[in-house]
Amino acid sequence: MSTYKIIDNQMAESLLIRRRQQSITLADMAKKTGVTRDVLSQIERGKKQVVQARVFSSLNDWLLQEEKK
């Protein structure tokens, strides 16, 4: 099992859009997801695509959770 996953441009854009829709800061999103503000910033800017599986799962869960609301 791979310990790293790829965050593609579509997922990165979805994270940015959802965060802006909720009007929350990177710091707020970091608290909600358990992913550091710096990593979130790099993902949103397309500077970081390879992440630990834990980070990928946390962000994916956050997106899915927010879709249900």
C-alpha cells in the first residue's frame, strides 16, 4: 500500500473553492482537517501534489463532508 497520494489540480481547486465559499482562512481549515496551513497553501497554489495518504484522506473527507451539508 502506498503511503503517498496525488492531489490533482481538480481536487486542489475544489479545496480552494470550498474554503472560499465558507469564508474560512487557511488556519481555520487547518484546524478542521488536521493539515498544516503551509501544506494547505502549497496544495491550493499547485506547488504540492504528492502528499501523505493521511493528508489526502483528511482533505477528501472534508470535501465529502462539506458536500453533504
